[in-house]
Amino acid sequence: MADTTAPSTTAPTPGRRKAVGLTSTPTWAWALPPVLVLALGFLYPLALVVRQSFTPESLEDGGASLTPYTEVFASTVFREALTTTVRLAVGATAGCLVLGFVLALVIAFVPFPGGKAVARFIDVFLSFPSFLITLALLFIYGSVGMANGAWTGVTGAAEGPFHFLTTPWGVLLAEITYFTPFVMRPLLAAFSQLDTAQLEVASSLGAGPVRIVRQVILPEALPALAAGGSLVLVLCLNEFGIVLFTGAKGVTTLPMLVYSKAILESDYPAACVVAVVNIVLSVGLYSLYRVVSRRAGA
């Protein structure tokens, strides 16, 4: 009688051979290339910025000192730039939250022709550079823009009345215009998951539109609002192009101060100090954004 217990000679499948080859490679070997790229492309330049912030130009031997920090923190320009940056960021975030919530409500719950196209355009708008939006506002409200041109054409005045783009209000308008879609995107995603039966039940019980928004829609939208608002706050703290292109006089933010110290004054230690402060603020707020996004499921 033939032996039926002979070992199988079936060849392993290619998928199995590939899996065995992958698992035999040490984990550190797969992690090493991206870590090296990250270290050389980001961590090393960042370390140089931090090192330069502790190296005043007066020390010829390159020793470390807290002098650049004490000088920058004691300067009125830095304190004003920090205050301006925070005010603009908080104001723009508040404006984006209010405007983004209203616009997302209209797009999600008010049927109108082209509503789906507008919702898709929000995704495209997120890819636009910030200076492009500022340039568009300059064409409309600039000194020789369309609004001032129409005013002078009708009244015969030498110049138009619209000059707010070169003020903090112009920067605020540009930032709200550009960053509002960053709030609308998570809101639209949250509204798409909202059970419409809750709205129908609330309406059948006699609740008006305002009450439905306040008691049914808003509680569901709070996580998305928090996530979008946190992201906008981080982006506004680091915004450079909008402030630069508006040409707002007397509006100096932390990124503008870095540019001024490094390029115009060649004071690299002071520029690095301001950059480190900006990085600390941004990383702290980004950590908050990640926590909020994780809880919101974004």
C-alpha cells in the first residue's frame, strides 16, 4: 500500500514569498530612509534656526547666550507684532466660524440650482494660494480698483473712498475670505452625516428654523466647528502672503517681523528668535487642532 503521508511539494505562492521577504527585513531598515529625509530636510534646518537664536552676533566664538531672547522680548516692535498677530488670527477665526457656518447651512439645507457645484468648488478653492485672493481684492477695492473707479466715474471725485485694504481691516477681510472654506469643508462633511429625520421630527413638533439650527444642527456641528476653527487659527498665525500683498502700513505680524529682521535688517539672531516663538505657538495650536480633530472624528 502506498504511503499517503508524503510531504507536500506544492510551491509557495508568490504572495507568500513576498510576505516572508518583507517580514525578514528589520523594521529599522524600513524606517531609516524616511527618518533621514525628515532629518535632513526639516529637522536639521530647524535645529540651525534654534541654534542661531542663541548665538548673538557679538560673540565671535559662536558661544550660546540668551541675549537675543532678552533683547527681542524687551523690544516694543516684537510685543506689538505678537499682539497684532494674535488679534488678527483670533478675529479672522471668529469671522470664518460665523460666515462658514452660515454658508455651510445654506449649501447643505437650502436647495438651490448649482448647490452641488458650489460644494465642489469649496474643495477647489482650498488649493488657491493666499496671495491670489488678496490680488483679487486689490482689483476690486484697491486705490485704482473697480469700486474706487466706479465712485470717481459717478461723482467726479479725485479719488474713491475705499482705502481699507491697507489697514488691519483689509488684512482681516482678506484672511476671512481666504480661510472661510477651511471651516466650511468639515462642516459640510458633518452636515452630510446628520440624520434628516431629526429635522423632520423637530419641524413637525412646531420648531422654527432658528430653533432647529440652535438645538439640533449646532450641537452636531460643534466638533467640526472646533476642528475647522483650530486649523484656521494656526494658519492665520503663520500667514505671510496676505499681509505682504495688501501692503498694510503699520500691520506687522510675527512672519512679517521675521522677514524684516532677516532680509531688511540682516539681524539673523533676532529673526531666528521671532521664528522660534512663532514655531512654538504654531506647534502648540496644531497639537490642540489634532486633539480636537481626533475627538471630532475628522
